[in-house]
Amino acid sequence: MTTALPPTPDYDAWPIEAELETVSFTPRRVTVCWSDGRESRYHGIWLRENAADETTVNPATRERILDLSTLSGWPEVVGAEIDDAGALCVDFVTEDRRLRFHPGWLRAHDYDNAADPGAPLVPVTTWQGGAEEGPDSLDATGLLDTEAGDEAEEAILAPALESVLGKGLVRLRGLPTDPGSLEVIARRIGPVRPTNFGLLFNVKAKPDPDSNAYTSIALPPHVDLPTREYQPGLQMLHCLENSVDGGEAVMLDGFAVAEALHERDPEAFATLTRVRWCYANTAKTTDYVWFSPMIRLDERGELLEVRIADFLRGPLQTAFEDVEPAYEALMTLQRMLHEPEFAIRFTYRPGDLVIFDNRRLLHARDAFEGASGHRWLQGCYMERDEIRSRYRMVQRARRQRRVTAEA
């Protein structure tokens, strides 16, 4: 009698949402019915590749070692049943092998009933601004407290990560203002991406600046480093000091602006998704250049990123007949970026940390009077992958606690 459930081909914990009740099969398909009435179909070859035994994955790394092409034939199913532990057991004729599947994992990966297997971790919600609007804000006091424990850290990180994944933006408040503390905070999420501006960069007026950001002048709505083949996915700005007159932060949801452009002027939208603009940062010691459309869509036609930064555009290099339509579309977009209903405005307080999607959110700044005080933000970059990974880890920890509690 088998009493233990089999392992899963990953490091995650999968609660059993429903029990397996019945199973049927054909040579290339297994069909199961669950205790809540759902029916799920799995291809035999999919099951074979996603087994958790030592011939399929390395137990130490959980990475696949099976090469399907090395099998002597198609892995056809010759038997299927539910064992005493509630696992699905499948017999494959090609290898004369029985493999077991964890019901919680099987249910969580039920591609037959998935509405959109490639859906984002958190639904993307576009937003507009206005005078009374501001970023989602969370009290992050204690985030760096090493004695608080993982659950206390997750209580702050989970809603913060959800806001960034869903809305592209969150503001954490009550954090330390020690120079360099941003790196410690950022590593609570994942590795920091260094650039030619360093691992951390200081946003404050300085002599001989190598970026408009390091002056006191106003900055128009923009993303950072569109000059890179893969522009950073996330940006963090941590306020250490702010006693100047002016310098209010401005942020816009670039996806909301793009959606509005598509609705108002479909031709301009199409032009900006097609024409490749030159983005250039030709500084004294570096020379970064990349060509890309201003609005990029993914393979499903969903918004993937915007590359909007007027002060980092080089001369347009495109087909002769596209030049005027491209500039007409650009100016339509530029006028929209000045519409106040798209923007939120706020003042940084010392201890504030704003995390935002740099391939979606546009940020700007009002001019400030440098002689009136000090304004010092420290910033860093990270990839979207890191915040998705950290969010999955938070969800995994929650599932692990649930499985442990139910055991």
C-alpha cells in the first residue's frame, strides 16, 4: 500500500484543492475527474516529460534531465489509476515504466482548463491620475529588522510586489535614510543591475553633470535607459533628503497613455508600434545607442513596454516616407503627456522609496531651487524577472505554510 504522495518536479508546495476521483485513458491521453466535478485532460507525452522521478529530473536541482528524443518511441499510455495515497499513476509502454503524479501539482498545472496559460501573475490594471491621486503607499517600517522574521517581511513585500506587478508602482514609507541602505532594501527583492551610472546612483544637483537628472532643471516624462537593448525593468528611488522648494515628482502610466492613444488615434498608435526610433546616450565616456519602436507589443498584442524619453532620442533614421507620419504620431503623444488627468504628483519625504516598472511608468520632475535646501535621492535598477521571482517565492511560502498546517 502506498501512503505517501510523490514528489513534484519543482521546489514548490501544492495544496490539494480537490481529490482525484476517476481516471480513464487512451494511448495518448489521460482524463481525470476531480471531487468538485472538474474534468481535466493531459497528453501522455506531457505527463512523461513532467514526471518527478530520477529518470526525468535531477533530484538535487529539480532540473530536467530527460531528452524525449532518446526514447525508443512515443511514450504511449497503457494504464492509469489512482493509488491509495491519491496520486495519479500512469504506465508508459515505451519504457515499461510507472510514474506517479502529485494531485495538487497536477491540478495547479491543468492546462486543459486554464483560461490563459500565459496570464500575468497579477492582473495588469492601467490607471489615470488627477489632483487627488497618488501612488499605492505602504508603511515599510521594520522591513530591514532582521529579527522580524520571514512572515513579517512578506507582510510588507507581498502587497508592495502586487502593486508593482499590477499597477507598475508602489511607495514604501518609513525606511532608513542612511546612504547605501537602498542596496540592502533592494536585495530583499533580488539582485541589483549595475549600469554606467554605478550600482547605486545619486540623484542630486552636482557640478559637471553627465545627465539632466543631476541638475535642478525640470525633467519631462520619460523612462530611463531606453538606449539599452534591454532597458532596466524596474527602478527604485529612495529619498534621503528633501528640503528644497519645488522638485515635485510626477508619474504617468505609460500603458494608460498608450491605450488612450490607440482609442483616439489608431493610426498614430500603429505608427509608434512600427517605426523604430534611435535612442542615444553619447556621454563623455560612454556611447549607448539602440533602435526600437516607442510602443512595443508582445506576441499576444498586449502592451509590453514604452520607450519615451525625448532627451535621449537621437536623429530619426527610418524610411523616407515614414518620417513625417512618425513625427505627427510623436507630437500627438507628446501633447497627451501634458494632459494633467494622466499624471499623479507627490513630494518625496525622507525615508520614502518608490519602486516602479521602468518599461511602463513614465516619471518626471518639476524644477527646484537648489539654494533653498538639499534634495538627494539614491536610485538603482533591477529587472522585472526579479520582482516576479520574489513574488512567486512569497506565494510559495504561503502555500508551504498551508500544506504544513493541513498535514
